[in-house]
Amino acid sequence: MITQHAARLAALVAVPAALSLAAVVPAAADDGRSEGSGPRSYQIDLQQQNDSGARGTAMLTVEGTRLTVKIEASGLVPGQPHAQHIHGSTDGHDFHCPDRSADKNGDGVVTTTEGLPAYGAINISLTTQGDTTKESGLAVDRMPVADEGGNLSYDRTITVSQAIADHIKDLHIVQHGIDPNGNGEYDFGKGKSELDPKLPQEATAPANCGMVKGAAVGSMPVGGVETGTGATQGTEASGLLAGGGAALVGGAGLLVAARRRTGRPAGTVGR
């Protein structure tokens, strides 16, 4: 299983290399707008958040308004669904992955709400099928599930807005779901989620985050998430995620039960 996952990860980086190197290396000087009709590919290295051990590589390929997202991740919570999104802004806000200083209450976990001022609200929900808008931020029945080894493979092509296609290098990927006590499930060891008190913090906290290689890492945006005002930092996205959050723990149990009945891992998804 580990060997197969390593091979998939190597292929993900190697196969698009001929397309991606020219786009990735000069990305800081590229304004992100389409040039010609050919595809543009960008690599993202997903680095752990919250000492989760979750890492991976993503490849974003844009052709017109068609976006193909490929992710190979490891170190995730086995058998659990992992909400994943493309975060950031296409209107000039400067967002990036948070660091430990975002842990404002000092409990050792950068929560979703604590991280939102750094990485911004959801632009795209990376579901396995159906809707990909921010309204599907926690559509747990359509989020990918890590296999028994904590590996997750994702490959989907979707249609996006022209603004997202033009500014894809300014956006980034966050995967959620951590297991600080190592018991292989989401529990309340780190308390309740600020998005929904019925959920454990572990289920919604960021597991990893990554920016397009070569993209500028700037300063924190002034004002709140998306709106540019200080009054909404995290609240819009918090309400959004909480709307789908009630199903997260129950959905995880259903997915695990289904996998036990079929005897098949559910970590690989298709288009």
C-alpha cells in the first residue's frame, strides 16, 4: 500500500513536469492571466498544520475555465472524511497559509476560525462529485475519505469562473481533519468545534495547507475575510461550514461502516 501510494505521488509530480515547470518557476512574475490556449499547470506542496503529519502534493491545471485538481496526500486520519477546499481571494486580498502564531488561545491547535484570517474563505469545495461551491464546504458525503493507511488520492476536473482561472496562482489548498491523540478517529480530546459544538475540534481543524510554488507570500490582509471589513473575520465561513457540519461525525461513521461491509478502501475518487 505504501509502495503504491509513493508511486502515485511520484507520478503526480513527474508526469506534468514538462507542462508545469515553465509555469511554476516564473509564477511570481506571471499575472495569472491566460496566454494562448494551452494549459497552465501549478504545483502545490501541502505542509502539515497542527502537527498532523499530513503532507502531500497537488497539481492545478487550468485550460480556459476548466480546472483539473490532482492531490496525493498521506498522514491523514485513516478511514475518516477530510473536507478540502481551495481558499483565498481573486479580488486583491493577500492570503496565505497560517503559522503557529494563529493559535490565539494557546491550546496547541490552529482552528478553522483562527486560520481563516490568514488563508481566507472558501472559493471551491473539492468534493468528489456534484456541487463545488462554498455551500458544499462540509458536504461530508461528497468529501474524499482517507484509506486505512491515511492516504488520499483525488482527481477531478471542474468548470470555474474566469476570475478563478485568471488568479489560480493566488489561491491555495487546505485539507481538514486531525487526530492529536492518535486513536484513529475524530473525538473531543481537543474540545468542541467552534463551527458547531456538536462536532469535535479534530473534525474541522486544518490538517495541511499549501500555496502555489513561486507565488508571493505577502502580508496579512487588512480587514475581514472576503468583505474587506474587520467585522466578519471568520464569521461568514464559520456559518457556512457549520451548516454542513452536523453530518460530519455521523457521516464518518456511515462511511467507515460501509467500507467494512464492502471490504474496500474509500480513499480514491474519480472525476
